[in-house]
Amino acid sequence: MLSIPIQIVDSLPKDLDSRLLMPKNVAFKSTVAEFLAFAEICQYKIEFHEGFIISFYENIFGQMFNHEYVVTEFLRIVGNYIETHELDWKILSSNISVFIDIEKPCVYKPDALVFKHKPKIITFVNPTDDSKHQATPNPTNVFEVLSKSTRNFDLTEKLRNYKNIPSMEQIIFAERKKFKVTVHEKINEIWLETVYTNPNDVFFVADCPVLMAKLYKNVDFDQE
């Protein structure tokens, strides 16, 4: 099912202590509505991939400091650009789910989402209790900081599925242990990949320039 070792389980607990007693990477068969309902009460990060709720060990406690530093700077840089240029864009954090409507639907939680247009909202109803839960299908840019346990999944299955979003223009993956950002950008319906590794390099989120040195300014590569 995935490009990383994962164990299929009969159920997932909502509490952190019980999850710690389980194998590192686990998956549980589910529907999208059930996933969204469970995500609201779950004490650790989960995503939905092709009919399964998935939980990666490295995400159980939340993210490492370097991960959060990079995400925070990305949100700040792009957010400031939007405000300064008075753009009608939106930038959101990982609290918002992205719904990918393909043959086997997926719901991911990227570290940041950018919309160059009004976000669409899809409301799902959990048939067990009629509770309502929301996700968006139309970001233009997504930003992910790679982690050890999820990088193979992020760079294969997740990348492939992100590219299936019609509105998607750019998918950005950042390392947390070194200066490295990989940008996948759709130009004339063709996806191109560019890698940035120098602190003086600049990549663009639409028209917004992002200097690598600023993106990584709070990161201590030695602390991990």
C-alpha cells in the first residue's frame, strides 16, 4: 500500500499513551468522513491515504523544533508578502485538510497551504453521528517539511496525488537538517523539479521570493 513499512491494524486509539504501545507506522481501514471525525478527537497527527487512516511514529508527539522553525518562517515570509502587496491570497497552516478527489480519495495535512483564489470547502457528514467536517480541494501551493519516517511516502505517493489536484501549481518539500528545498512546479501542464541548496538561493511561491537563508534562519542543524 505504501512505499514504507506499515502495519494494518483493526483499530486506532484516540489517546497518545495507547498509540505509543503500537507499532511505529500503522494504518486502519476507514472512510473519509470517519477519518475527518476521528481527526478532531485524535491526540496525534493522522492522514487519510487511499482508504486508510495512517499514523507515522515520528509524528506522534508533534514535530521537531527545526521542523516548526522552517514552517513558521515560511508562513511569515509568504504572509508578509501577501499583506504588503495587498493580495487576495490566503495562507493557512496544517490545521486545514486537503481533500484529493481521485479514484481512491486522500486527505492530507501539509504544513502550509496557499490559495491564489477563494478556497473551496467540502463538507463531509459522518453517517454514524451526523457530525460535519470540512476539507478543501483547491490549494494552489503546498509546503511540507520532510521527516525521517515519512519522506519516502511524501516524495512518492503523496507527491503523485498532490499533482492530481487540478488547481495545484507548486509543491514544495524542505529538509530540516540541511539547506535543501525541492520545488515541483507545473508550467504549461508539465511538472518541473528544481532543487535549491545554497543559503543565497531564492525560490518563488508564485510571485513571492523566499531566500533560503531567511527560511532556515532559526534552524540549528547540529541539534538533531
